[in-house]
Amino acid sequence: MLPADPTYPLLPIFAFLGFIIGLIPLSWHLQAWNAGTCVYMIWTSFACLIQFVNAIIWKDTARTIVPVWCDISTKFIIGAGVGIPASTLCINRRLYAITTCRSVSTSREDKRRAVIIDLCISIGLPVLVMILHYVVQGHRFNIMEGVGCLPEIYNTPPAYPLVFMWPPLIGCVSFVYAFMTLLSFLRHRIKFNEVISSSGGAMTISRYLRLMLLSISEMVCTIPIGAYSIYINTAGVTLAPWVSWANTHAEFSHVEEVPAFIWRSNRPFLISVVMGQWVYVFAAFLFFALFGFAEEARKHYRLAFWWVMKWFGIRPKPKSEKMAFNKLSGMANYGKPPQFNDFNALPPYSPSPSTPRTPHKRPESLSPSLAESFSQVDLEKCLPPSPSKSHSDASSVYDAHDDASQHVIIISDECPASTPPTPERPVPPAIAVPAFHRPFSPPLLRPGLAALPAAGAQAIARKGSVGSISIMVHTESHTF
């Protein structure tokens, strides 16, 4: 009698971890519409869960404890044996479509069509095999001590095309796709980057290479394991002929209970059973090794970690002390005028609250000498009774005898200024402007000091302006 499994409890521990880590990347792969990858995770994770439960319940017994669980789990194992290779086939199809420089599906209709095709392959085909399994299901299920529930397949010729052939056949098709993908990748490397960039973030080069490695690893495992399973069922086991449906399903409710010392005594069968237990755990850890440490995975890990920590009152700190200091200093200086240490940058415009707004007042864009002379003029007292329009052409002048309330403003030749455009007025006959004058505003331009009032002349005398330009400003008031 052989001893019990010396590796226990490694299988249930790793199977449970495989169930957890296999589902971790599911959320962000769903957002990327990667149907083949998502179905791969589902098949792998729930197969690991079944191995975990079986290893716990039937650790040292072969009795029928939970028959309903065995009915469900055995059918799922049949589907997972086909679903994982079928999901790998979907991944290879997607990679081949990208490598051959066909545009990555971006429209919603294209994505929906691609998802439907992938689901038909990765879920529809395994469900079909689960239904076909009933044709060659000799009895309800088998229970092995230390292993748990296993599906029953009657060793008859129809069992091979209906059940046994699907994993290696799908693996061969995936191998062909992978081979063509590598050839296309080598031929279209330059165009490949353009196709990847057009995916809108759904596919990156890093993710593409990880998917390629995953599919190749699955092909390396699927084809040998499928071929070895066929060999085990034919070597040392009599191939029974197909007689009839009734003969195959006779005593269908029977449950075969196999003690550990019986199935462990057959070395090829022992290897087949152990491989069947650990292959799903290996698939889960392989997927996590390829996708569990990517950039998007680390981002989701941080979000999940702080989501858990907030229930304990722990919040994430700012990214740097500088950010926290800026935030606090901004709150402390709220309501104070900003101070600028950078003399190359202008402060933001802020209207002074103490200065009343005058909608019709012109901005003071003249020189300092003009500002001083203009400060002695009271515009409110000099407004004419009738409105008048300013002229936009600086080369034109007005008649000096139009209004008695005209005021003369002197501006230096060195720093002419400009004023904002004003509404046009009828153009009077033009008078030549001295060559040294650059037009800057619509007021009247005349050389000399003939029209200067006493106050203006005194201001000019104080400034010592000689050879300057006299400007006659027409001021007016508007009633609204």
C-alpha cells in the first residue's frame, strides 16, 4: 500500500491562490473588450476552485459526500479542458489580426462582432463538448480518494471524436495561428506600431508580447497533455465497442469510488491524475505572472489597497511634501493679493475695488509729459452740448473753430502712444501732417502753440517742450 500524498496540503493552498489571482486582472481586461483573455481567466480560476474544494473534502475518503457538487464540477472540468485551449485560440486570432496590419477594432460594432465570435469559440464550443460528453458518459461520475470527483468517459470509439480530440485539435489550430503571427510580425514590424497606436489604448506592445507568450506557453502544454491523455486511455485499458445507447448508459446512477492505493499503484494513471490536478494551477499562475505585474495591474492594486485602508481610517498621503505645502499655503493666503517673485512674468489682471468704473473714460496710454499736462484739464466741464464722433485716420484734422471748448494737449515726439479704436465720424478735408509725426490718435493735430490756453501754455513752458505737436481734443458727454 502506497503512503498518502506527501505534498498535501500544497495542492489546496496553491489551488485557492490560483482561484484568487486568476480573477484579479479580470476587471481591466473587461474594459479592454478582451473576450478571449477574460474567458481564459474564468475557466482557469473556477477550475482551481474545484481542485481546492475536492482536495479539502475528499482528502482521505472516497465516499459520495456531496453528489450535486460532483455533478456540476465534473461537467465543468470537461468544459475547462476545452475552454482553456479555445480561449488561447481566440487570443491567437486577435494577435494574428493585429500583426497582419489589419486595424484594431475601434468602432463599437466591430468590437461587438469580435466579442461574439470569441464567445462562440471560447464558451460555445466547450458547452457543445459538455453536451456531447453525455453520449459517452457510462455512469454518473467517479470519486477518487485524495483527488475528489472526476468525470466518467466510457472508453469507446465515439469518445475520441466527441471528447478526447478537442484539446489537441484546438491546440494545433492555435499553433498554426501563432506561427503565422510570428512570420507577420517579422515582416510588418514598422506598420505594426501604427496599428497598435490606432487601438486607442486597448492594445499596447507590452500587452501584445505578453499575450503572445501566454498563447505559446499554452500550446506547449495543451498538445502534449492532450496527446498523453489519449495514450493513457488506450494503454492498458480495453477499448470497448459501441453497442447501443442503452448499453452505454446502463446503470447510469452508479458512482465509482476508487481508494487511493488502487489508483496510485498504476504509475501512468497516477501521472495523468496529478497532471490533471496541477495543470489548472499552473495556467492561473502563468497568467498572473504575465499580467499581474503590468502597469495597469499595479495601478489597480493601489486603488484596491487604499479602498480597503479607508475603512480603517487610513487615507493616502499627498505624493510629495511640496504638494501638501502648496495646498496649505494656498489656503492660508486665501483672500490676499498674490506676490510675484518672477519679474519675467506678469501678474494676473485684477481690477482695483477702490477705483470706480468709468465706462467712457479713455485709458491713459500717453507719455508722462502728456499725462501731467492733461491732469490740469477738467474734461467734465468741457463737454460739448452735442455728440460728435472721432476720426480713425490719424492723417486727418478738424477745423480749429468748431468748438470754443477745445483744449490743447502737448505730447513729446520721443514716445508717441496709441489709443483704442473709436467709432468713425465724417471725414473733414484733410490737412497735411508734419513728416515727423506718427499717427497715434484721432484728436486734432496742428503744429505750433497758437491755440494753447493759458494753463496749457504754462505747463508746456515748465516742461520745456520745443518743436512738439499740439493736439486738440474734442470731448463730449453721452446721456444713457
